[in-house]
Amino acid sequence: MSTSKPNMSDLGQSLYAMAEQLIALENRLKELEKDKTKVAFGTMLEKGGVHGPFKTDVTLAYNKVFTNIGDAYDSSSGVFTAPVAGVYYFTFFYHAGKKATNLQLFKNSQVIVRTSEEKTSYDTTDSGGNAVVLQLEERDEVYLRMDANCEIWAGDHHTSFSGFLVSKDK
């Protein structure tokens, strides 16, 4: 049985090749981590009591932000601005006041979905909501608008607006 000593030159080349592979894998991992864009927000309208009616249509600025991963929701304007192109999911719920309520979700300046609650003599308040999946481009804006002369309840965790990135475009 013969024992041979490893060739130091061969070991050096193998070590060099493994180091190159490790660097390539680390670079690939960094690229994959960059692709893991996270965008999600959850808000509530917490201004205490009835919000509205107003003389004109108003964009609802949800003031209680409990999640804003990616900082895409602006609570002062009520506008979500897509930080990356992709597929997003949005949902909103409200508790209607004693007047009719009409809310619309806009993508840029286009109404995408709406929900309404009509005041009746036998049913003084109700809740409503809607949801939508949207393909957005970077910098597209999504927001909720309430019609003039409508009102919603802005207290006790009844009125919310949320959204998140489902998948980023490549």
C-alpha cells in the first residue's frame, strides 16, 4: 500500500477555486436579499367620533399608522405611493355614520372600486368595505376618497385601510 503526499500546488488551486465559488455565492445571496422588497401598511382613522360630512369630496388621511414597512403610506395626505412595480393587495373597511356613505379607492386619478351605505329609517348605521388586487408601476398612487355630504365613524377601531406587495415585478 502506498501513501502519497498531496501535491501542494493542487491543494492551492482547489482552495483558490473554492474561494471563488464562495465569493460568487455571497454575491448571489446579496442580490437575492435585494430582491426581497417588503412593502406593507395598516392604518386606522382615529380622530374620535364622526368624520364628515364635508362640502366637497375628501381624500381620507388615516392618522393612526400601525404598520408602514417600506414607508410607502403618507398619513398626512392619505396616499400610498408604490415604491416598486408589482402586484399589490388593498382592503378598506368603514363604519357608516348616520348619513349615506360612499367611498372609492383610486389608482392615480381613476376609480377602481367603491362601496356605499345608504341611510334608512330602520337601520341607522352599518359597516362596509371592499378589496382589490392591482398591478402598479413604481410611483403609482392609491388612496381612498369619500364623497361630499357623507360621513364615517373615526373612532374605536372601525375604519381602516391596508395594503401590501404580493409580488415584485422583475
